Amino acid sequence: MGLLQGLQLIKIDWQKEANRRKHHTNEYDSTDLIVRREQPFSITATCNRALKSGESFKFTAETGPKPSLKAKTQAVFSISSTASNGTWSAVQQSTESSSVTISIYCPANAAIGRYKLSVQPTSGGNASQGIVGTFVLLYNPWSQGDDVFMPNNAERQEYVMEEFGMVFTGNANRINSSGWNYGQFQKGILDICLASLDKSLNYRRDPATDVSRRNDPKYVGRVLSAMVNSNDDNGVLEGNWSGDYRGGTSPSSWNGSVEILKKWNAAGFKPVKYGQCWVFASVLTTVLRCLGIPTRMISNFNSAHDADKNLSVDEYYDESGNPLRMGGDSVWNFHVWNESWFTRKDLGSSYNGWQILDATPQERSAGVFQCGPASLTAIKEGDVDLDYDAPFIFAEVNADRITWSYNTSTTEKKRIYSYTKSIGHSISTKAVGSYDRVDVTNDYKYEEGSEKEREVYQKAVGKLHVGRGFAGRAMKHEEIVPNPEISGKFEVDGAFKVGKDVKLTLLLSNLTSEAKNIKVNMTAWTTVYTRKPIHEVWKDSVSATLASKEEKRFPIKIAYAEYQQHLTSDNMLRVIALCQEENGIEVVVERNIVLENPELLIQVSGDAKVNEPVNVEVIFTNPLDQEVKDCTLQAEGSDLLKGKLKIEMPPLKPKQSSKVPFEIFPTKTGTKQLLVNFSSDKFTGVKAFETINVAN
């Protein structure tokens, strides 16, 4: 009999398809083996002969530039009889002549990322040459031991697996919705998401420590909230709120994250121009879902930006009623951020669940433009002393709003009014499994005006140890008005449309039994959604006498010709009336208006089947009495179009309709969404989407 040959490893079958099906990673358009923590995956090792007694395999799993056992970025293990909980392990499942199928288990606290796995045959304790493969390890919302475990399957499907979302914008009076293509499973996106972690400041300072902390979704979420904006680190998106987006893409023109992430990657990680809050939040949703962290988008209407952390925002007006940008405080028509689902071992289990993250660069946190994670429970309960950035987020939904008149010549300021219920309205997110809007305001605060809400506000003020001069602000729900003798409001009738004159009525009421002589200064400005004034487009002033208890109406008309040139892509106007009576008492009446774009119609011919072209037609009608030029139609949709389709269109004469035909080519079955976006010299960000069910 000849001598027994030395044991050699000939090949490894990584069983990519079977493993990816079991690990809910088969949607990724990638050739990688992609697996999730705390769930075994199988490989089959084929040797030159069958294994004998005393022969086995040694495994080494490593991630990051300096793998080490101590940092838990390296694991060395052999085949054992059972999978050990909490450490890397391997169990032999079956043997067939010279092939051995092995189940490899990664613990729930392993760092996520790209791993090298070396498999070496061993004989008598000595290892011989092996084979090295790679795999990507992700968070596991399906597994109870993982920090991101989400028990409800419908919620997992929505917040991890869904590639399409709804963005809610506009203002509290009129909430608009549009679609967004997250595209977290599209080709190349997983690699870009992993690269974004390696571009962070933390990684650049100390790569080994940064990689070792990637086991923690709290850490990764905070790092990515910094990386999605470009402010400190050449991150993904450069913000621009000027209303002038030359040299880049207007934020309202984006329809999805895929194009943005691919542009960033292709430019050698140079920031993409430009983003605003919903774009930052949408890209962060893509990256977090891609890595396996359940994530959703939240829109907050009348959102406070409290720059000085005193839980109140101050708004100033001059004598003519013009809004003044004084101090850092502001109230945005809306603001969009994220919630991600994970445990908070640092705070205690009562703070588990939804955690708020915000990638929009607003204020520095620990020296960097990053925000969160803050526990949603902590915000509702006023626990603003808990990590991270809770005071800023609490103020976004709960601050008092104080209006002041400011005399520009004497620099004297006078408090007009304190509003305690005007911040944080209609807090919204997309429903699970449908396109509906769900109101989650009650998750953020107790009912406005209730005793509990006042108690929480005062608790938050107390925890901030805000010194003297602030105590009066704790009087939440004491509406501070110097003798309300006049009240006012703007009345509107129906929706406002781009291209039409804006008509509204100022209603003023004398609340006293004496006649009042008043002067009213009125202005209208185009704004961006942060209410930053861009251009004054109309002004007027009237004097009137209001008899005892009298109500008077003042009709207002702002012509399209007046606002047309200065309207930003947000389609927003702000109308302000400053009413003064002889004794100096003032009232500010304001209305934020969103003008609606014309409709875009999508028509799909016939049924959609995989790998067969489908004809689509998009119809736009020019509603104006003037020609519309520089017309462009853009379309995109995960698994329907490769990349983005851009079609230049001829000018449209007044009232003319245009039909634009194109083809889509579905590559996967299931429910897909086609998003289209029309822009021109008169209209920007005219959007629509169509649901397309793709059959085999």
C-alpha cells in the first residue's frame, strides 16, 4: 500500500445563492457572498481525499486594515461539535467522500463589513496551505440577539427591504408627497456604502478602532449622519439653501439616491451638488437599509432650528413687516430626518426602539456636523440630558416661538407674541406596505395644551440648567400677549397654482369695545422651505379704523408676473402683515404658501414582464399663457431602467400638451415604481410615479 497523500484543499463552494436566500440578501445586485450576523452560513470544502481521524480545518476571519483578536476584528477557530453562542464557530454538517460541508456562525456582536475568510486543512495540529475567500457581513434585523432585531415581519419588509419611499414636504396647511428611489440593492451601492465608512473622519484618525466599533449600530448611525453631508469630511452631498443651484443639480430635481451615491463614487468621493434635508435623509435611508439597519424618514412641519439651545426660537420683523434674519434661530416650513431601529445599551432598555438621526448639516455636535442617535422615547419624555443631541431635536418639535418687532434705526426690539403650540405639527412618515402618510406626532410629544406636555417641557428646561433670563420661557402654555386688542389671520380659498395670481384675504378683528385706528404694512417674499427670504415680490400698506368688535377684510392679490422671476424650486411664498395701532401695540399675521405644480401623467401600455420592453408615455400640458422653454424629462426606477433616462423636449406653446414616449426594461419580478420628473424655465421638480407590477 502506498503512503497516504498529504491533505490538500482543492476548492471551496461558497454556496452564495443558498446562503443569500437564507440571509435575506438575495436582492443585492452583487457577486459577493453577503450574510448577516448571528445566523450560520454554509460552505463546502473539497480536498484531494477524504479526511482521516485527527484531520480538520482551521478558519481565520478578518476585517479592516489591522485585524486583531483583542479588537474583535479577527477570529481564529476550528471545527467544533456545536455552534458556540457569542463567538465565531464552525460545525461540520455532512461529508461526501472528499467534500465536507461546514456551517460557520458569526456572533451578533461582530463588526459589520467586508471580511477575508481563510480556510486551511490541518493534520495533527499543523495547518497547510488554504484558500482565502471574502464575504460581506451585515446587521440582522431577523435575529433576536442582534441590536437591530425588529420582531414584526411587515415592518422589516418596509424598513429594510423596500427600495421605494415617500417624501412628505410642503407646509402644515398643505402637505405634498412625492416618491423616492432608495435603491439600496442596486449594483455597486453596497460597495459605496461600505466605502463611505472608510472615508469618515474616525476611520482616517484611527482605522483599527473605527472598524472594531462597527458592531454597534449606534456608532455607525452617528458616523453616517456626518458622512452623508460634505461639511467636515468630503461626504456625499453638499448642502445649498440659497435658491441658486447653478453649478450643480437643484435639490428638487433628484428622484433617488442611486445616482447621487454613484456620482460621489465616480468623482473620487468629491461631494455631489446639491442637497437639502429630504435629500440628505433619503440618502441616509439608503445607506442604513443597505447595511441592515431598519430605517424610515420623518417629516416635521413648522420645524424649529434652535441655534442657542434655549428651547425657544426668536423671529424678528422690521416696521414694514419684512422678516429679518437675526440670530441663528429659524422655523422651517418642514424638516426631514431619519429614525433607525436599535437597542440603547448605553441608556437602558426603556430607550430601545426608534432612534433619531439627522444628516442635514445644521449645528455641530462634538465639533462635527452630525446629529443623533437620540432615543425617540427620550425626546417624548423630555430627557434632553441623554446622548446624543437631544436638546436640539426636542426643540425641533417642541420649542416656543417668540415674535419680535425690531426698529432698524434705534435697534430697539419689542416682544409681540409668544406661541407655545406652533412648532412640531403633523409629524409624518410613510405607512408600512402602502403609500399613505401616517401621523406620528404623538410618538414625539404629549398632546399640545395638556398638563403632561407642560410638565415634560419644564423637565427639559430644568435638565438643560439654562441659567437666569430663561426661567420665563418655562411658562409653556401661558400665551404671552400684551393685551390682545386686535387679532388677525389670512383666509385662503382652495389651492394655489404656479402660473396663477395668488389671492387671499387679510381678516382683522377689533377685540375691544373702543374704535381702533390701525396701519397695516404688508409684504410678500419668495422663500426657500427654511423660510429664508429670497426676494420681495409685493408690498402694500393700508390705514383703517376698526369700530368696536368690528371685523374687516382686506383682499390681497399678488400677480404671477410679480413673483414669476423670483420663485425658487420650492414654489413657496411668505405673506406677512404687521398691524400697528396708535398706542404702539402690534400684531404680526403671516401665511406660508406652497404653489402647486401642474400634473404629470404616466401611461404604461400592457403588462410588464421580466426581460421584455414596456412602452411608457408621459404627458405634460403647459397651463400658462406663455411659452415654456428648456424642457427636460428624467425617469428612473430600480429594476426598470439602468441608471437615469434624460430626454430633452422641444419648447411648449401656451396651453400645448406634449407626449414623451420611452421604453423601460424590467429585470426583476415584483412591485416596482417608475419615477418621472419634468423641469423647464418656468417649472422645476414636477414629479409623478407609477406602480408597475412585473410578472415572470
